[in-house]
Amino acid sequence: MWARAVEKDLLPWALEGVQLDADTLEIGPGYGATTRVLERRVGGRLSVLEVDEDAAGRLRTEYGGRIDVVHGDGSAMPLPDGGFDAVVCFTMLHHVPSPRQQDQLFAEACRVLRPGGVFAGCDGRAGRGFRLIHLRDTYVPVPPETLPDRLRAAGFRDPDITLTHDNFRFRAVRP
């Protein structure tokens, strides 16, 4: 059910107007529901960065050489400066253990982007229902009203946030 929602609703909304024609990095793919959709949408090379070593191993097995799978932390990416035209992440920011680490992830996303590259994605808004599905799990929601300033502090320009009742999407550009 989640995979179908990702393909039909979440990613089309989150990526509306975002070009993924060249080198793209997905941060935090987990078990790969979003990666399956991205693989068909990205016109160039797709790489994923996954913090969980077992999940990264499963992604390597599933995708073979079609996708570059890197095991690493989004707040300290083992990737070169300026290697990507787009960096994306979907419904994973609330799994980053602290606001400080979230800010480090934003700065790292900016660092690995080429000038003019876009950082885009989405996450859920804090609420009781969102909290309930994360019992016994890391749950540090990003307040969308703070995100523009946090993205600017990480080095981005033109942050844009779109809100729905339960979710928000974002995009920002590396100068």
C-alpha cells in the first residue's frame, strides 16, 4: 500500500516541477520504495545514501550495478563536493535524531550539489497520528515554518515550502 501511494501520490507531488535529468542522489531510501520510482524517473545516474548497513546491502543486491548504493550518514556524507545535480529525500527527515544533525544533513546536501543544483523532498508534519505511527522509532519532526531559514543557513537560496494538512514539500537551490 505504501509503495503504491509513493508512486501515485507522494513522489509526483514532492517532485512536481523538479528536473531529474542528470546525476541524482537520494538520501535515506530505507528499503527502497521511493528508489523504485526514482529509478524510472531519473534521466542520468542515480545514487542512494543509506545509513542502515543492512538496508544498504539489500539495496545493493536488489539493484546490482544499476544504482550506486553508498552506506553512510546524511549528516557526514562520504561523497565528493559538487557531484550531483539534484539531491532528494522523502519522508525521512523526521528519522534524523536531532535538529543539529538535520541541519548538518542540509549543509551536506548543499555541499554535494553542483552550483545551480536543487535539493527537494517532503516529510510529514508533526501531529498525533504521525507520532503514533512512529512509536518506538526516532521521531524528530521538522517544523516547516523553520525550514526556509535552516536551508539558507546551510547555504541554499530560494527555499520554497508547500504545506498540506499532513505533509510539506521543499526545494532549494545551491548558489
